[in-house]
Amino acid sequence: MATSGSILGNPVARVEDPRILRGEAHYYDDLDIDDILHVVFVRSTIAHARLTSVDVTEAASIAGVAAVYTAADLALAPHQSFVMVDAGFSRPPLATDRVRFVGDIVAAVVAATPAQAADAAEAVIVDYEPLPAVVDPEAALEDGAPLLFPDQGTNLAFELNFGDAPTVLDGADVVVTGRFVNQRLAAVPMEPNGVVVLPGDAPGETGRYALTVYAPTQAPHGLRDPLAAALGLDPETVRVIAPAVGGGFGAKSGAYPEFIVAAAASRELDRPVKWTESRSENMVAMTHGRAQVQHVELGTTRDGTIVGLRARIIGDAGAYPGIGAFLPFLTRSMAQGVYRIPKIDLSARSATTNTTATAAYRGAGRPEATAMLERIVDMAAAELGLDPVEMRRRNLIASDELPLTTVTNANYDVGNYAGALDAALRAAGYEELRRDQQERIERGDTVVLGIGVSCYVEVTAGGLFQEYAGVEVGPDGTVTATVGTSAHGQGHETSFKMIVSNLLGVAMDDVRIVQSDTATVPRGTGTMGSRSLQIGGSAVYRASESVLEKARQLAAHVLEANVDDIVLHDGGTVGVAGVPATALSWGELARVAADDARRPDDMEAGLAEALDFNQGDASYPFGAHVAVVEVDTETGGVDLVRHVAVDDCGRILNPLLVTGQQHGGIAQGAAQALYEGVAYDDDGNPLTGNLMDYAIPSAAELPSFETHNTETPTPLNPLGAKGIGESGTIGSTPAVQSAVIDALAPFGVRHLDMPFSAERVWRAITDATTD
């Protein structure tokens, strides 16, 4: 039951923003903790070597140094970050016999001030015996490649094989092939990593916890449990609090080795310990994303009908493979995309290399799938002489074919893929753009136009279908909603308040959201995979429904009415339909619920409900993007002049939040196509170790994005909502890539890997025109 004039679906300004803009939000680095020590890590300066000695004598003697730890001092067991990767690849929090990438932790210095710790870290003397390094994942899987873990006997960390290899391309008149590199990216959140660890309770509490941890994490419970295991503690004795978090993008999940070492040091010294990551440290210590090489074949008939897809994927898991090694599984799951593809054969292997470990990064396996598929579809269109849009239209899955279990076993719920494409083309003025492009070619302009189109479907809340929420009304009529997700910039507080306000008729200002603290939230999966609104929000919705139903029963009891006659009145009171004057306020109802004498005998005390919502399956957002670029053929410079996005995330609860997620996702996706890329030399030395060398665009390098939406509610949850946090990233990258290659097509350029630096584009034009 809802009041008239639902707030859901309307633009509501983020309630989080004022305190952030006024500097009132507290991040882990803002905490003022008495008697705190600071840790600085001594990191390997070589990508692969045996550790022959680590001399900490001089470092330990420096004023202010409380301790210098090596692996032998703390004796921490290797940490297995993802259970589907063999434990033999686990990472020691402090390196033992060898280092495996530049940035591997050799020692930890703990001192009274950050400067003293940094000076002492410089005084640690490490002797290395260099070993051959391998940074190319394809080379790492070849016979004779240097082994990072000799006892494993292989650099292969994960492997999957799916499909029917012998027959997948049967019936094809044309087979197009391509080798695509989806380059390695750094997450680069505005706030780097860090942690504050207290031995015992937070200030003002005593006797409850063995350890209190403040960390900018996306999943407090997901950090608590592995951290407790690493230290041999009961998880219930460890409290993890995520204060305000300055971005995560998937990279702020799980227990980093730095957290484990800082926690162990805090317990050893019985003092608070803090680690604050520098930006340069962040570039090698925080997990990277993407990093796939894709060998693809697409078979079609002469009229453009797809008959089969074959792909061989090599993933780069980095030095210590975790969930990044597994992400090709998601690439496989989404390999069919929005198209009718009757047969798919896909194998994937993830390799260990002497580089930073990879993990989830905004999209986590799904952007790689869409980029692979859209690139090979474009190549097929070019081979067949078809417009890229027409090639897509001939193969799109129709709305009436959904729900559908795809060849790769993804359970698509609902969608209108053709509708999204049509809307994007209309908004972009596709035919006019093609005419402008042709006119420039005919005039011989040196600045040419490129138009790229991408269609995508992605998976959100995949494998993470369940979430906790509790809703409780206080005696003053305010409502507290507790939820197991944990925001780091998405606007959860606003959206969850909207849900409670809409269902219970209370003002948003009278709703308090509790999240991000394992002491106050009994359980929770956290925030990743674009799951928070559809799963966490649905949990809040269901709990609010239950509270409303209990309130109706209370009101019926007090007013001596039939519960079927009890409604929620405008203004947030509960009473008999048509008789608002006798209705009870939420505060009155909460006081009745707490009073044994006034409450029904068969009703539990309190006006509250706590539950776990289980959606049962993933949802599948979709959309279409059109990118327009100008390429200066004399310099190779690329300018993204327009980007049109039509994204469908099911029912939209707050258009402002959706638009914000679209803009952020498009910016990161376009940045992959045009600017970003982590690079190493052949010896494993990082070439992009700071923001002087790793290119991130500012707002000045990007146009004002044109964002639109279609709404196709999912039946999987009561909100009808799907995820939106990663859609922009998934749809934008292939559209921008296709636009650049489209601009270069008249010069004979068939494919070009990202990012499209001016030099890379200029060389492609030069090579094509001089052959």
C-alpha cells in the first residue's frame, strides 16, 4: 500500500552531498586517534627475484621507530584471496623467499610519524638475486616461461572450456577473425587505499572487540572475515567500519595484505596503527583491471546472419592471482550479448605474470565481453559491406524471445534491445552523421568523422542475490533502516530513504540509514556488481512493507477496527480509511508496540522487521551507445565530440542518481578507449607508476554526454530495478573504439587496439597509407 503521489521515479537531490561539499564527511584519514603509529612498506624494486637477505638493523635504530617487520617476524600465513584459484598461488602478506612484482611487500616499518617511518624504510637494505620476468600473459603460458611459483609447475591459474569446437562455425559463408587487446587499467579512485587499526574497541567502548578496523572498503563484512581468519581471530571479535569512501570501482574489496600486516602490527605493539597509501604506491599496490587478450572468430552467412562464435581468451592475473583470474568466466557468460548466436565455443586461461594482481574493476569481465563481441561484429559488417547498424538489426534478440537462457547459460530476464538501439540512433541523428562523414571524405578534409555504435546487455547482482535489511520505527516517529550494502559514492542513502519514505509516508529527513559497520549491521554482502538498489533496496522495501503491515494490525487493535479497513493516510498516519482524524502517528504506533499492556498479546514487541531479501537470479540491464569522434589525420589526435547513451536499468527510482551513474561510467569507458593503459617494460618495471604517465582525462577532455533511458522493469524484485553502476562503462568503450576505427576505415585500417593515443593513431594511418 502506498500513499498517493509516489516519490519513486522522481528526481531527488542526493542527501549525502551537503556534508561532503562542506567537508563534514569523515574519511579514514580524518580520524584523530591518540597514540597512533604509522606504517610504511618497503616494496620490491624488482619484478622477480629471490630474497637473499633483508637487513633492518639500521632502520630499527632510527628515532621514533617502534618496530620493523619481515615475514619471519610476523609469521603470517599466505592469503588466498579467491577460493577458485589454487591455494599454491596464495600471497604471503610479507614476501618470504622471493618477490614477484614491483611493489611486492618486503618489510613493514612502524614509527611514531609518517616521516620517521619513511626514513626508516629507506634504510632497510634488501639483497635480491634477479630472476627472469614475464609480463605478457600469452608468453607466460608458453613452454619454458619463467615460473612465478615453481612448486606449481605452471603459470596457469585458471582455465575454462565451453562449447562445441568442431562445429561452431559450420554453415558460415564468411569467417572474420581478430586479435583484440583489452588493456590493463588502474582503478585510480580519488581516495587511495589505507587503513586504521585499533587493538580492541573504538573510543568510548570497552570489552567487546579484539580489533577495530577503519578502512575505505566496499564490503565491511567481506573485509572482516578474511582479516580475522588471517589473524586467527573469531570474526565476531573484529569490527570493521567503512567511513566515507572516496570511490572504489571494485578495487576496494577484500583484505589487502597491507591491512593484514597493519592489523598484526597493531596487535603486536598494542597500539593503533595507520597506513596511508600514496598515489604512486596506489598505482602498483591496488589491484588493476581488464587485462585480456582475445582471439576471436565470427561466422556468418552472406546476408549477415551470425552462425557461430569462437573465442580464445588469455587473462592476465598478475603476480598473485585472485578473482581477476576468474573474471574470464563472466566474459564467457556474457559472450552472446544481445544477438542470436546459435553456437559459441569459448576457452579461457588466466596466467600469472610479474605484474600487479588484477581484480574486479567497474564492469568486471562484462566490458571485456561486450568489447570483444562489438568489435568482431563491426569487422563482420565491414567484410560483408553492411552498415554496422544493419548488421546488428539482423541479429538482435527480439523482445518476445525473452526471458531466455542463452547458449552460455545466462538467464536474461526482460529487454528491448532493438528499442534501445532505435532510441540511440534517433537521439544521435545517425543518418545525418553519416552524411556529414561522407561529405568530409569527398572534400578531402584532414579532420575526419567517425561514428561508433555499440549494443550491450550485462549482468548485475550475478551470484550475489541476497542482502540483509532491517527497518525500525522509534517512539519519536523516526525510522532507522539498516542495510548490508555499503555506499562509496553511489547515493544509497538517498535511494533507501526514498523507499522508506514512499512506503511509510514519513519525510525523508525522518529516515536514518545505517550501513558500513559490522557492529551495527549483523550481516551484509556489500556493494559490488551493481547490486545495491535491486537487492539491498528490495530488502529495505520488503522490511518496510512488513513494518507497515504490523502498523496496520496495531492500528486496528487500538481503534477496534477491521485490519482490512486500515490504510496509510497522506501525511504518514495509519488509521481507518476515510477517517484520518482518528489515525495514529508512527510515533504513537511505536509506543503502542513497545507497551505490553497496549500491544496485542500475540505480537512481538517493537515496530520493526529484519530480513534477507533473495532475488533468486541476476538481472540483465541493456542499452545502446553512439559515439562520434573527430580524428586529425595529420597528427593522429582524437576528439570525442559527442556520446549518446540509452541505458535501460529497469524501473528508475531516482533519475538524478541514474544519470550520475551513466555519466561516471561513460567517462571511465571512454577513458579506456582514448587514454588509459597500464604499461610495463620487458623486465616488469612499471612505466605508468604515477599520474604523470598514466593518462586520466579531466572534464575538459570529454564532451557533455547525452544520456537517455528506456524502462523495462524486471519481474525479479518488487522495485522492478536492475543495476546501473557499470552500464555506462560497458556500453561506451566499444562505441568509442568503433568510432575511431570507423574514422580510419577509408585509410584501410581494419582494427586498432586501445588506447587511441595520437601517436598510435598517426602510426596506423601512416602504415596503412605507405604499404
